[in-house]
Amino acid sequence: MDCVSVRHEFAIRSGFSAAEVQAHLVGCPACALWARSLRAVDDVARPALIVEPPPQLALRLAELAALTPIVRATPHRLGPE
Ligand SMILES: [Zn+2]
């Protein structure tokens, strides 16, 4: 994997899960530094982004979810049928 692909995979999946990504990070100091920096930002920002909704909002959302039918996507055909 090249550096751009590794950084894309790391950012999208937010971690070291892919073996190819891990192998690249072991051998590429620039990407390893980039990954550590991204993780540090994530560790600081993630707790600040988790917000408990007010009880009335949570109740209303639960009611709406119970009333909303599940709509499954159907494949869209291109061209004449
Ligand atoms: Zn790299």
C-alpha cells in the first residue's frame, strides 16, 4: 500500500485494524507519525462530541423511530428495462 491509501484507510476506519495498514505503519515513519497525531486528535475530540440528548428529545426520537416504517433501498436500474 502507498502512503495515500494507508492514510485514507486509517482515517476512514479510524484505527489500525487492517493488517496491510499496520504493516505499512511499521515501515513508514511519516505515516506512523501521522497516525499517532490523528489518534491524539481523536482521543481529545471524541469525548467532546458525545452529547446526551435532553430527556424530552430522546423520548420524542424514540416515538418517531417506533412510528417510522423501515424503508429498504431498491436497486435503481439504469437504461431501458
Ligand atoms: Zn507511508
